[in-house]
Amino acid sequence: MPITPNYAFEKRQRELAKKNKLEEKKARKRESTASTLDSTPAEPAHSTVLAPVAATEDAKGGPRVHRKRSP
């Protein structure tokens, strides 16, 4: 009787290898982000610069509204 391959075992081994590779990649990424955060000064996450009021409103004091022109 010939020996047949165990496809379920091979598939499981491929899945485990893929999972381990992904975990290693995540670990490398965590290490690289941790090292870059340690070496660079902390910067604010969001800028608090606001647009001037005159640039966002028209001369009448209301917000700009774009409407279709009638022919």
C-alpha cells in the first residue's frame, strides 16, 4: 500500500508558518516604532491652527454656498 500525503497536516504547518512570520513582522514593527519614538522629541498629534474667519465666510457674513445657475 503506497503512502499518501497528509494534506491536512501540511496545510496546518503552512498556517502556523504564516502566523509565526506575521508575529515576527509585528514584533519588528513594534521595536522600530519604539526606537523611533525614543530618539525623536515628542510632537503634538494634532495641530491647533484654525482657519481665519474671513477666509471661510463671504462678505455678507454667512458661509459660502455654491448653487447651480439657472440657464
